[in-house]
Amino acid sequence: MLAKQLNITAPYRTLPISYLIQTARYFSCTIQIQSADSTIDVKDYDAMQKRFEPDGKRLIFYLSGSDEKEAAQRIRCIFQE
């Protein structure tokens, strides 16, 4: 299975993690985000709240599944609105 990588670089709009999680749960594909030294399932609220540490300059998402293109487009849009 191939994964699509989505880079969002600063400046980007900051969002509550609950909004990002809710957006990710709308899609059936796997969505993970790079944080410090690991990747986190964006759909997992506890993991996002406890382990997500953005570096402030870049967010890297990994998407894999049938609707990954739509998910990448929506994620990109919510950070730019």
C-alpha cells in the first residue's frame, strides 16, 4: 500500500485538535501525522492530545486509502481558510 505525504508549511492557520480529528474521521483512509519521534493516528483523540507536538514550521501528514486525495485536499484547505 502506498501512502501520500502531505506537507503543510508555516504560516498556517492553527486549529483545535478536535476539529482536525473530526475532519479526519469523515474519511475512511488512514491519516497519520508526524510528531517529534513518531507518527500518530489523527483519528485517535487520546493519542493526539497526549503525543502530538507540532514543531511550528511544518506539519507532515501520511494518508493511505481509497479517499486519500479527497482527505489531503480537505486537510490542506482547513489549514488555509
